[in-house]
Amino acid sequence: MAKTFEKATLLNFRKMIDYSDGGVVSKQIMKNEAGNITLFSFDQGEGLSEHSTPYDALVEVIEGRVEITIGGEKHTVSEGESIIMPATIPHALHGVERFKMLLTMIKG
């Protein structure tokens, strides 16, 4: 089972994950039957190809900037901004610059 973080502990997401040159890093924060929360860092130009999931997903950008395509519509999401990706709708992410995000996926 993947390591998750202890509850009732102060977390600083920006400091909890580093960048990897030319890569993507992820750390699972929480996981249970309702869904999961994962912290990611993406190097510039990195991303996730188009896919869909059975979960509604909230992306919170905590550093940098990402282009997120949802159902064919492009959105630029910057530090301090969030967007909801609806379940079953195809979506993709592309790092306009290095970025860190918190992804919260919840079963509908």
C-alpha cells in the first residue's frame, strides 16, 4: 500500500514535493473509499495525455502554470487558481511552465 501522510499534521504542499528535470513526481496524501488526494510536480512541457476517469477531480495549482483541456476546451490555470474536471469527460494537462498541483478525486 502506498504511503500516505499522518492525520492531524501540518502540511506545506509547496515544500513537500520537488521537481524532477524532464519528469513528473507524485505523492499520495490521502486515499480511502470516497477518493484520493495526490500532490504532483511537473517539469515545463510535461503533462498527462488525454484520458477520462469515473471521478470528479479538483485541480488546485499551488505553483506555476498549466494548460488543462477539458472536453476540447483549453483553460490556463495559474498559481492560486483551481478548476473542476467532471467525471467521464476527457481531459489533458500540459505544463506551460513548471507547476505543482494538488489533485482531489471524489467518487460521484
